[in-house]
Amino acid sequence: MTPELYAAVSPSVTVFSQKGNIDPAVAPISVLVTLPGVDEDRASDMVVERERSDALSLSGQSFVGRAFGVEVEIEKGKQLFREEAIFRVTPSGPSPCLMLSYN
């Protein structure tokens, strides 16, 4: 894969979904238009509707389905502990996020 191709597709793909298909609840417009019967207008409407109904949003930017990394350093005496976690914000359920990786 060339750097140019990677730059073009990287905003539209994830390795953290653990799914082999497109999730319309989190997919960007560029991915939604690849679904049968979905043109750019319909994809845009889908995104607007999910952001309107998404309680986990900030300034219209939905965080549902997005993966985030968190690094923590804790110093205890002369020891330094480092932990890293990657989680995905979930649209519903008992927890607002799903832990994808923890080191």
C-alpha cells in the first residue's frame, strides 16, 4: 500500500470494530455511500439523524463508534508505572465504552 493510498482510506477504516461489515451507526459518509441504495444525500441524512439522536456528542461531533487511546503514568515512590488502554465509545448498553486493548 502506498502512503498516498493509506492517507486516502485511513479516515474511513478501523481495525478496532471487530466486525467484518459496515456499521451504519458509526460509518462516515464516504463509507455509507458504498452500501447498496445509499447515495450521498441519503448518507448525509443518516449521519445527521444519528448525530441528532446521539447523547455522546460535542458540537455536533459524534464520538460513538470512535476509538480512543489513553496513557497513564503513575509515580509511586521511585517506581514509575505506565498503562495504556484503547477503548471504543458505544451507542448504548450498560457501559458507555468497550475496552479494546489494555497494556
